[in-house]
Amino acid sequence: MLIAMGAKVVETAPFYIYGTFIVSYATSNLSFNESEALHAVVIGSLVATILIPIIGHLLDRIGRKRIYLFGIVATVLYDFPYFWMLQQGSVFFLILATVIGLGFIWGSLNAVQGTMMSESRRRGGTWCQRKRR
């Protein structure tokens, strides 16, 4: 139970840092306006949406443990560069920092979540819809 809770915290924390905290921090502590912060989050989310299936494909080749460990280590190591980029006051660095955090780091952690169930139990919404008919 503790392992499952820890795995969820590891996956959820980067999303809240790079996807929600950034909007408040960038607008209240830095000189960004809401529009700039929200655009950064939208772009980071789009990159994550594209990368999650690609990283999911890599899971079969590299292994989910390596990808998950990469996400954990990257989350820890990225803290200082992330805030350094934000402190530059540049919209480019705001977007870049958010894309790296949401797209690459959170995307790698999130891609692993689907593999936590056995392959025979993984189903998408399309499969459920076809079965109902």
C-alpha cells in the first residue's frame, strides 16, 4: 500500500508543480501575466500529450523501471534549473521550463501508469464503448 501511495505521489507532484503551481508563482512572484503562464502550461500539456504515447512505446524497449526511475531522478535534479529558468523573466524560458517539466519529466512518469495493470486488463474507452453495443 505504501509503495502504491509513493508511486502516485511521485507521478502527481510534478504535475502540480509544473502545471498548476507555475501559474500562481509566475504571476504573483515573478513579472509574468496570467496569459503568459497559462500559455506555457497549455504548450507543455500539448507536448506531454504527444510524448506520453511515444514514451509508452519506449517502455516496451527500455523497460518501465528505467523510464520511471528517469522520471524520479529528473524531477529531483530539475528543480534548480527549473527555478533558474523562471527567474530569468523571459517568456521563452518560462515556456521551455514548463515544456521540459510537463512534457518530458511528467510525461515519462505518467506513461508508466498505464502499464501498472497486466496487459490483459488494459482497455481504452473505445473498447468499452464497442462492448456496450
